[in-house]
Amino acid sequence: MNAHSPRPSATAAAPGVAPARKKKTGSRAWRAVRHNLPFLIGASILLAVALIAICAGVLYPGDPRDMVTLPLSWPLTDNEYPLGSGSLGTDLASGLAHGAQASLLVGVSAASVGLLIGILVGAIGGYFGGIADDILVRITELFQTVPTFLLVIVLVAISGPSLPIIAGAIGVATWPTVARLVRAEFRTLRSNDFVLAARSLGYSTTRIIFGEILPNALPPIVVTTSVLAANAILTEAGLSFLGMGDPNLVSWGSMIADGRSLLRTEWFVTALPGAAITLTVLSLNLVGDGLNDILNPRSESNR
Amino acid sequence: MKTVPVLEVLDLAIGFPAARAVHGVSFEIHKGEMMALVGESGCGKSLTAFAIMRLLPPGARIQNGQVIFDGTDLATISPRELRRIRGNGISLILQEPMTSLNPVLTVGVQVAEIIRQHQNLSRAAAKARVLELFDLVGITEPHKRYDQYPHNFSGGMRQRVMIAMAVACNPALLIADEPTTALDVTIQAQVMDLLDKLRRELSMAVLLITHDLGVVAQWADRVAVMYAGRIVETAPVQKFFSAPQHPYSMGLLNSSVSNGEGAWHYTNHRLSEIKGSVASAAQATGCSFAPRCRHVIAPCHGGQPKLEAVEKGWLATCCRAQNQEERIHEFA
């Protein structure tokens, strides 16, 4: 697991102090973005990976699992296949591009599933408190006691390895992080005067939760999401490495597994997808870190 | 003025699991009237006000009584019906304008949402109405202000936004819970003037919760004094300030600083206080003010006195009220 844990934004904790917030207020947010070098680096890498993933079908129209050349040709030796080939003569460049597609897709959809469950559980528990909260906290803890990777393996083993199942399983295994964060935010925010004011104006509970409180809790959630996506990509790579990934797709994890036995001789077969994973996960973490600074008005005043 | 009151509170009792906080409060507010509910901290005035809209803090519960608004009892109607009344028939202004607005939404959107919540208006029509409201409550450059966030506003301006939100749907009753406590005096006067103007223009009733007798004297029509969860005196403002009947009312007036004619200025005399604290009232068997009262007589310990008419529209719960010769200045 990766060790990055986002600092929850402190804006909600200080009543009376006007929390100067971002949210589309053009110039201020942009200034913060432009001065945040790690964020810019992370965002550029992520954008590049996303671009490659989107264009994979155009750049490498064939199936990346097809045998197209001699096996294990070194990178930069063959002009047609500049990144070399795998043990079965597959084009590594094509594999990397299609793998980016699979990895990002898993990252985004697993994070979405995790967010959806986590926000729902956290918001309901944090807002209502009482028995509902007690029950939801117990369920959250139940999920947290099971190691994430183990839970994903069990879920995938039961339902069969396909991309949606894997993404869903990772989401189901990781939502407690979001739920705990959202719950903590809601517990501080719900006692705010503006919530009482919203109730006094006749808004429904659903509206207050999603229309009034959730926007205030967004900054730390956004930051966590990037970390969640990074972890999902790692988990998917781990699954594929173990041979539990979607067999119809090439993913970075399965490419690493392919190169495992050749590590001492043709190490590039492992190193290339490994580097891709590292770069992508690093970029997501940089983006998350950067967002934390950008969305947190306190850190801006420190600058 | 003998019409149907806008709001009628009958024998309202509010309790926490451990103790009862408000014991059988009754009062009524008429159209266009500004009624002040005064009392020291912890006497139950805010609790009473929140109970009217069923916005009690967790644990507190309406244990008895009725809140009649527009022919229905708000204490028993369904949450759905209640939501239709909140912000529409009755609205609330909170004490702290700095935290009562949602920090991540523009003020224009926040006000427009209330209008759209209760009235079937298009986005554009709601916006036009918001701009009109901003103008009404004295927010300059409404077009520019519409798209700003609460942190762009000063305290007084935020309270104006809150007032705009509160009057957006032309409520029949506006509850203002210490609306000026968090503001400085000049802004306080502006905000009170605004509330006064709005209640005349929109002919709303206003229930003003405050502990500032200066505000009461200047703006309210009628005053109800609460002590230890009971209304101890209710009177028209002029009568209250000239001849308070309940010893607690006298104590409140005596302990407030003013420099008007006949008042005891604190530079010349020691400012008098009400002895003891409100906490002692919880277990008293007789009149709840008896442990602190300077004029205790034997019947005071007999039982809680009822609200009795001193004259029409003027009630007090003191067994000495009517035969009291000495008035406010006797303590000199």
C-alpha cells in the first residue's frame, strides 16, 4: 500500500474564520496551480499517460497479445518495434499503451466505486449519528480488518476475472478510507450554523447532505480520490502479476509477470511496464499532494 | 387589535432527558407586531424560538403544548408539511452571520435556492427576485454581489444576506435569534432599522430574541420576559419600561446601563445586580425567582404563581404584582 495519507483540510474546523475557498474562483486557484511544481509535473505525466491510453487503439491497432516479431528483441534494435518484444514476440510498446488503458480504466472506475460507497456510508453515518452511525462504523471496521488485497483476490476468485469485476472488487475493498474521511468531515460540518440555517429554510435532509455539506467536504475527498486511484492501479497490477487479471486484456501487471523468469537476462521486459506503473502512481500521488495544497487555503497563506 | 394571531404558543414545554428546560410557555404574536423575548442566558428563550420551528438541538423534545400557526399545530405535523412552512411561512435569522452562510456557495445561489425551493420559479425569475431582495435589504451593487462568496462580505452585509434569505418567500413570521449580538453597535442599529422597515413593508410579525433591553426599548412593540423556562411578565413596551411588575423585570432594568432621564448611571452609582444565578431555579418548589428575589413574602414559597393580568395585555407571574406600591426606583 502506499503511504501517502492526505491531510484533511482544516477549513471546516474553524467556525467564525471565513474559510476562503477555491471553487472556480478563477485567478486565485490558477495562481496556486501555477506555483505548484509537483502538481504540474504530476498532472503532465498523468495527462501523457491518459493520452497514450486514449490513442492506444489508433497507434497500435492490432491485438497487443499478437506475436508480431522475434521474441525478446532488445529495445532500440528494431526500428519497427522500438521498445523491443516480449517472450512470445509481442510488441512491448503496444502492450504498454493498451496496458495504460486497462490500468487507468481500473484506477478511475475502482476509485469511483469506492467514492460512491464511501461518500454514502460516511455521509449518512456522520450526518445522522446515533444508531445508524454505530452500525455503519462497525461495517466499515469489518471491511478494514480484512487486508485489501486479500479481499480483492477473494472477490475476483468468486466472480471471475474481468475488468468491471476487478474494478468493482477494488472499489468494494477500499471504500472504508473514504467513508471514514467523509464521516469525520460531516461530523464537524453538521453542527455548523449554515446547516441549521438550511434546515430552518425547509430543505430536505438529502438536500442538506449533498447540496450543503458535501461541497464543503470536497477538498479532502478529491485528494483522497487520487490516492485511491493510484492504489487501485497497484492492486490491479498485483492481481495481473498473480495471473488473476482479465485474461483478455494486456495489463502492466501481466507484462511484468511475463518477464519475471527472464529478469536476469532480458530485464527490460519487466522494467518497462514496471516503470510505467511507477510513473503513473507517482504522478497520481503528486497530483493528490498538489491538490491538497491548492485546495487548502491555509497552506497558501504559508507560501 | 383583536384579530387571529399569526402565531399562538400554548403551554409549550420543552425538556431534555435529564431536566425540563421550558415549563409551559404561552404567548401570541399578531400581524405586523415585533415582540421581544428577553431573559438571561439559559432561561430558555432560544429554545422556545427553535421549538416553534421544531429545530431543537439533539436530545431536546417538545413534551407538551401546541404551536398554532396558520391553523395547524406545528408541534405535531409531519416533517414534510413542516418543511413547507420552514423558510416559507416562518423563517429564522441566526445570531452568527459569519457562519450561517454556506462558505462554498455564492450568496446569490443560496438565496435563489430558497425561492426555488418554495416557489415554482424559473432560474432567471429567481435571480431577478434575488437582485430585488438584495436591493430591498440594502446590499449595494446587487449584480456584482450575486456571484460573490460569503467570505467577500462583512458581518453586517452577511446579516443582510441572511435577512434577504429569511424574507425571500414573504414569511408571515420572522424569528430573529439575537440577530445583532455579533455585530457592532452602528451596524446593529442599521440591521434593526432594516428589520423594522421590512416588517412594516411586508407586514410580517417578528419574534425578536435578545438580551439587549436597549434594542427592545427602541424597536419592539411588546416584550415577554423569560426566567428559568417561564414567561414571568409580558407587557407593551412603554408600560414595561415605565413600570415593570415582576421583580425580575425590575432587576433586569436596574442592572442595564443607560443614560436616559431618571436612569442610574453607572458612573455615579454602583450598578445593581440580580443576586444568585438562574441555576438555583431548577429545584425550587415555590416561585422560581423566590431564591433571588428582594421582596420575598410567605406566599412566594407556596407554589409557582400563575400569569395574571395586571391590566389588559399586561401579565405578570408575581403574587405581589398588583398591590406593589414601590416601583423601579425604590432600590436607590
